[in-house]
Amino acid sequence: MHYLFLVIAICGEIVGTSALKASEGFTKVGPSLLAVLGYVVAFYFLSRVLQVVPIGVAYAIWSGLGIALLTVIGYFLFDQTLDFAAILGLGLIVAGVVVLQVFSSSAGH
């Protein structure tokens, strides 16, 4: 159940950060409210995850997958470009999350 909560936290962060970009510095009400709601969801569910999963592992997964997914969203929704170095770096972040999940006994399985 705690990994479901982590997925919800990551989704909340993705929604919050995407809406934050769309809010144009909190000048648009709808995206601003969505940003706040996304972060409330993200931090609530992350706090639930931290009751079971070690903080370093949870934060590494939360931030790593958030970075990778937001980069993809930025590419498609906000016309941000990705060069080879960015793609390689994102691949390394995802690989790190996979190593934590598959090979680390610290992951709190």
C-alpha cells in the first residue's frame, strides 16, 4: 500500500509542478489553485509513505521519477527541448530508481 501512496505523491507533485508552470507566477487563478492542491496531495501521501519507507529511499524515488516525468511533460506540453545529455541524465536517474527498487534491501519491500 505504501508504494501506491508513493505513486499518488508523485502524481500530485507532477500535477502541482505542471500547474505551477501554467500559473505564470500565480497570475492565473485556476492553475494556481491546482498547483496548491497538487502539492497538498503530494506532501500528504509522501508523509504516509515515510511511516514505512526510509526517507532517503522514498525521496530518491519521489524526486527521481518526478524529474523524469516532468521533463517528458515539459517536452510535450511546454515545448521544452531535450538534448542528448538531458536524455542520458534522465536515463541514469531512472536507472538509479530501478537499482534502488530491485537490488537494495533499504527500499522497505
